[in-house]
Amino acid sequence: MGILERISEIEKEISRTQKNKATEYHLGVLKAKLAKYRSQLLEPTGKKEKGEGFDVMKSGDARVALIGFPSVGKSTLLNILTDTHSESAAYEFTTLTCIPGVIQYKGANIQLLDLPGIIEGAAAGKGRGRQVIAVARTADLVLMMLDATKGEIQKQLLEKELETVGIRLNKQKPNIYFKIKKAGGLSFNAMCNLTKCDEKLVQMVLHEYKIFNAEVLFREDCSADELIDVINRNRVYLPCLYVYNKIDQVSIEEVERLAHLPNSIVVSCNMRLNLDYLLEKLWEYLALIRVYTKKRGEPPDFEGGLILRRGATVEHVCHVIHRSIVNVFKYALVWFTHLACQCEIKELIAECGAQSPFRKN
């Protein structure tokens, strides 16, 4: 029996098993087996797939992967937001390889990747799905393009395909400390009351991975699925923005409903509706900030700002200017222009340590 057949059998057994207290250990072992086989499915086989490669050098201040089913408007959006031309037509699979473009917004260069359309079964390799998903794992943000005329069906199918290959959308990494030891058995501790998992289930899941000596610390109430993600260590946690295109073909009531869904935005590429708001949301989800430099005795230079990610420290600012500055760095004067920046500035200052003097205005 091949890996795909084994995965299918386990999925069927999970679906027909009732979820209750008596079956939670059995379900935990099944989920561990399923995750192990899916990881094996993603491993390279050693044979190069025929066709043009998808490798694109990462450039700019951030990378956004444009994912969606065929003929939902991905290439049209790329053509509008960037100076790159991607073939767009009314038939499916117009785009057959990865086409990069650059969005210039608020002084930042955001790399946008137009990927071929995903079909159901992409995680198993259908329609060059593995190559598309491999590129998506390297992105800072997933822009999921959906057809507003087809409701939530496309969203559910795409989320399932990405979840299968270890891409977690709009989720935080589980706060679980896990370390394999050479001896000593299982050391299990929890800093909170666990309602989704216990020591016996943790032990059974670890035994499925042939791990008998480990240290596990739950810092929050996590499930067996989250523990499996931590054990595999190949999960990617990415923010995702759901973009519903073709709103000019649905009713106003449907547009209103889609616009109020979590992490969603409605646009029309053909009529160029709401694209400015899309760029604002891209900036917000990428957590980009601008830092302006100021020479002594001169006003700040608001022309060319430094683009950094939220949570960056003064050391990161030094590296962006020149790596040699860190060695001679003594102190910094930091100004912020509005209240929204205060928390970011305080974190930036705290990361530098108490020995670095700051003047805050």
C-alpha cells in the first residue's frame, strides 16, 4: 500500500470514529500517523519534475504569494498592481509558472508572486500543486484570491490543501516547549490547566514517532494537533488575507456579507474597485513600519525611509544602513509622530538594553 492509500485509509477511519472521551487517545495516535505520512509525502523523491522550475529569488522588503483556483483573477491583479505582465485570459491555467512582480507602496518594494492555479488534490501533487505550495511556504503573507460568485467552497478547499502540507493560516505557533533527550524518559509539565490533552496522550503521540526520551512543557492549553505540529517542526504559520474578486457579478447583499467576514476584503479587478484598500490591508498584514533618519542639526529626511518589520530593534536599523555601524554604535535618539507608534518604539528601546541611553520625544 502506497503513502496516498495509507493517508486515505487513516482519514476514513478518523471520519467514522466518534469523538468522545473514550476515543481521544485513539484519535490522537491516528492524527500522529496521518501527520507522519503527510510529511513523507512532501519529501523530495530525488527525481526532478519535468517543466520549468518555480524558484524565484526573494527580493524587496516582503514577499506575498498569490494563491487561488484557476481563472479567479490572479494574473489580472498582478498586472494592475505591478509593472509586470502576466498572461490573463478567460480560460483556466493561463499561468503555468511563477511570475514575480513588485508592488511599490509607501516607499516599500513588496514582491508579489503570481502562482499557477491550485486544484483539489494539490497537496498530493496534482496540477504541479507541490511546487506552488513550496513557493507559498517561503512567503511572508498569503493572498488567497477567491471568486465571489462561488461562495465559501473555494476557501474551504484551499484551506484544506494548505493545512494538509503544514501551512497554518492566521494561527499562532503553539506555546509548547519540546526537546528530545538521549535518556531519562518523558518529562511532562504544564503551566496551565489542560482540557484538550494530558500526559498519557502526549506519551502515545511521542511513541508513534519513536520518541521515548523527551522534555515537554505546555505553556498554554493546546490540543494533540498542535503538539503534533511542534513535533514535526516543519509547520509554517503565515498571515492570510482573503480577497473576493468579481464583486461586480454578485448582489449588494452578498458583497456586504463577504466584506464582513474575518480577514476578508472584496475587490473587482476588471472595474478596479477597492484596490487602494487592498494595498492598505497588505501593509497592515505584513506588519511593515517606516523609520526615517535625521542628521544632527538638520530636519528629518522624510523622502527615503527605511522599511522594517514590526518588532525590529535599533540593531536592525543599523544593519539596514550598514553592518559596520553596529560595532561603533553608542546611543540613539528616537522620535515618534503619532500614538500608534508608542508601543512599537517602547519595544524597540527595550530590546536595546538599559545601557543604551535614549531621548524620547
